[in-house]
Amino acid sequence: MHISTLWLSSMLLHKILCLLTSNYFLILFLINPLNAIPSIIPLNVTCHDKCGNISIKFPFGSGSGCGHPIFSKYIKCNYGILQFSTSTGVYAISSIDYASNTLVITDPLMSTCSSMQNSGSFTLDRGGPFSIMPDNIFVLVGCSRTSPVFDRNADFCDSGSGLTVCKGLYSCNGVVGIGLEPNGPISTCCVYDPFGLGYGLDLPKLQCSSYSAVYGFGGNEGDPMKWQYGISLEYNGSYYSDGCKNCEESGGFCGFNSGLDESFACKCQNGLNTNSNCYGRGLFVWSSLSLSFFVVFLGISGFLFSWMIALF
């Protein structure tokens, strides 16, 4: 009799445990489907470590809420192209050197040896975290003879090595795009002192048709077709903190919360945002509701197990 009772109790316990287990995960999945199963697939991820073929690291970000808030209004990833924005336009970023805190941007209307056309102005926003690198060479081409850059009392133009750069550009076939003949007089060309530019240049005010920017020659000073065209900028790299480092080491992306305070947020790859790091938030992420169900489940299981032991 005692053996039959024990056998029936064991069978009853088995059925109850199976029922509780199946119902627990069913109810949990219906109530909170995203947290009922392990978060192996990233959910609602907005931050990425690449845009096209360019790596994205702090303080920059790939989208809204990524990176440092001060940089977010300047740097964005748009359809696989990392872009830099100022009040004068949107420019593609061709490279970033995180070791030296520099990046190179290209102006689609900027003149090069192969192609010259009327350009727009270029200006950096005052008070922003970017500045023009001093080794940039800005060349104003197709300038009016009455341009203020030719004021002899002001000494705006580089009359030394700048003349060689002007001769190099004016030897290009691309000058026909601004109404000049190749190898013509360079009297309408001016190489600006980079430090004299301040935050940018205003072509209408300077009465020049176009500009070119060279950030390097690559050992080919005599061949303007091989010059490195673009604008090299330096950015303020002092925003990196221990908190951001901790976030990155845990597999997260440093970002910020929406709102007036734009407080720090560590964006985890499973879609969660925390104010510290992503440790312990990778594979199993449970909500407080699902955790309560789990505790109740364990409690009932423990009670039934104790009851079965008492039957012995």
C-alpha cells in the first residue's frame, strides 16, 4: 500500500512539474517575449563600429545617441558614408586617425588637378571641437585682380613655396573648368597661410572662383595629380573617460541618453542601455516580472519535492 502511494505521488509530482515548467515559459513568453528567451540576437541596436569601410570609435558615433553628444551633430553615418557637417555644407570623411585625433574630409566642389569648378565657402563652426590642421595648404584659384588677398599691405599670400604650388595646379588640364588655360599666368592664384584662415574661408568675399586644399604631397611634390587633396582637421580627444573605457571593454558602445542632460549611456549589443557597462547583460537578461515568476516556480518546486520526501 505504501509503495503504491509512493508511486502515485511520484507520478503526480512529475506531471505537476511538467505542467509548471511548460506554463511558466508559455506565460513568460506571452507577457514579455523579448526577455523570456536569451538575448542572443541584438535587439534595437543603433550603434555600429563601422560606417562603410571607416571604423567608428568614441567620441564619434554611427547614429543618434551614439558617441559623445558634442560630436553627434557634426558626425553621422548616412547610407554607408560617414559625413561631417558644418554651417557651410556636408562633407564626406575619407579617413580618421584615432592615434593623432585627426580626420580628413573632402569637399565635392573643391578643385583638384583633375577637376576644377566653382566652389562654395568652407567654414568651421566657432566653439566646435574641430580645428584646421596647420599643415593644410589652401589654394585660392581664379581670383579677381581686385581681390583683398592681393593687398600688398596685408601679405595674405605665401610668396615663397606657395608659388610652386600655384604653378603646379595651374599646369593641370582641370583649370579649363574655371575658364583658364593650362600653364597660364599664376597671378590669379594665392596660397593662404593656414593660420591666417582662422575657421574657414569666404570665397565671395575673397572674390575667388574656387579653392583647393592639400594636406600632403606623398613624396610627389612635382606631380599635382598625385597630391593628397582634402582638409585635415584635428578634434578634441579629451572626452574619453574611464567609464567609456569600461563600457567598451564589456562589449558596449559609449553613447548618451536623449533628454536635456544627455547623460552617459553604455549601449549594449542586445539593445539595452545602462549607465555603466554591459557585463552580465549579454546572454540572459531577465525583467523583474519574469524573475518573480521564476522565484515562484522554484518555491513551488521545492515545496513539492519536500512533500515527496516526507512520504518516505
